[in-house]
Amino acid sequence: MNRKIPSLFLGCVVAPLAAPLMMLLIILVVGEDLRGPSYKYGFNDAKEMFGIVGMFLVLGAPIAYAVTLVVGLPFYFITRKLALISFWSITLGSAFVAIFPILLMSAPNGFILYNEPEKSSFLFYLAVALCGYVVGLVFWFVSGLHKQSAHNKPLEP
């Protein structure tokens, strides 16, 4: 059996889970409006934190898997067909794949997501692109692509 197929499948199963976890980390560290955390967490709130992590996984994972199946896998197969598989094409391509659906949905509004001046659409796009970049990074290592060169030839040990 070809070893590439199971590792590609494993990469497609594991990597999208990084997106909701990264978005949770961004929101916890920087806050929803980038002014810092909006909630002070203590050790007594551990149960609540597990609930928040669970909520992000339950709501975010289906979205991440849908984007992976509809946009990410076709992007990967086109990139592979053109022999352009490299670290940068996977990670930066994943960042673009992450913001592509949001760009499509926000195009009728001039790519503006927020009407309030204190909230920045650009920073939201940047946060989603960072989530996509991390998904690409996880995919790069889990799928075993890191063992190949930019020209899709095995590296010498």
C-alpha cells in the first residue's frame, strides 16, 4: 500500500483541528477587539476553560473541515499537479485558503466585516490567515511533506 495516501489522510484529519485552537488562542491572548483579554482567567475557571475549548472545537472543527475539503484539498492537488509543493506553497497557500471563503462572503460589502470604527476587518483577516498558516504548518509535518524537497524529490539523509 502506498504510504503517501495514509499520511495525506492523516494530515487532512489532524491539521484542520489547529484552526479553531489557534483562533481560541488568538482571542484569549489578544482579545476579541485586540485590546487585550476581555475576561480575567483564574485557576478556579479550569472547568469553564475546558468548556470554551470544547465549544471552539465543536463549532470550529466542522467549519475547518469544510474549508479543507472544499478549498484546501483542490488547492493541494493543483499544487501537486504543477509540481509546486514546497513549505511556502503549503503554509502561505493554507493562509489564503483560510481567508478565501471570508473574502467571498464579504465581497458584496466591499470586504468590510465591521461597521464600528474600533474593530478592524484587516486584523480579522490577518488572524484567520494566521490560523490557516498554522494549519498548513501542521499539515506539512503530519503528512510527511517535510521529508521532501521543493522539487518533490526525497532529501538525502
